[in-house]
Amino acid sequence: MNEIFSRIKVSGRQVAAVVVFVIVAAVAQMAIPSLLGTMINAQLAAGVKPFDALVSSGVSRLRPVFNTSLTTVLGMMPLVADPFYSAMAVTIMGGLAFATLLTMVVVPVNYAILYRVKRTENAA
């Protein structure tokens, strides 16, 4: 693995740190929809109506997902000024913002469509 990094004109440690960071961010973004589905299924098992379980799971996951994405985007802000890392930083920031939108809007909507979740009468 050192041979791969030694061919790039950058210190291997810097490149390795960036690669590890991107992998961790990708794994975290893939795990979030799974957690949302797990929460919905747990509430359904507890006897909550499907629409109420979908809404309450989405609301309870909104703050952790948003805070995680926000801190990562803000952490990338100093790299925007660096000519070497600016493109990567902007890409990661945009990707996280888009992934957050997908996670908190598209995943619950697709769940509702696939499982034919209907809005209950007493739901707000």
C-alpha cells in the first residue's frame, strides 16, 4: 500500500488520512438509512401505527443526522481555501448535504411507497 501512496507527490500520511476520512464518512452515510428502517420496524413491533412509526422515526433521527452532516461540512470549510484540497472539500460538502436530504426525505418517502403506508386519521 505504501507503493501506491509513494507514487503520488504527497506525503503518504496525508493521503492516507484523507482516504480514511472519506471511507468513514461513506460508511456513516450508508448506516443512517439502515438505522431509520430499524427504528421504524421496532416501533411497528411495539404496536405503533405504520404512519406514526414512520414520522416519529424520521423526527427522532433528524437531529443526529443533521448534526453529523453539519459538523463534517463545517470541518471541511478550512480546506476550501487550500488549492490542493479545495475540490475534494467542496465535493464532500456537497455530497454530504445531498446525502442528508436523500436520507431524511427520500428514504422515508420510498419506505411509505414500498410498504403502502397510509396516513392515519389522528396524525398531524
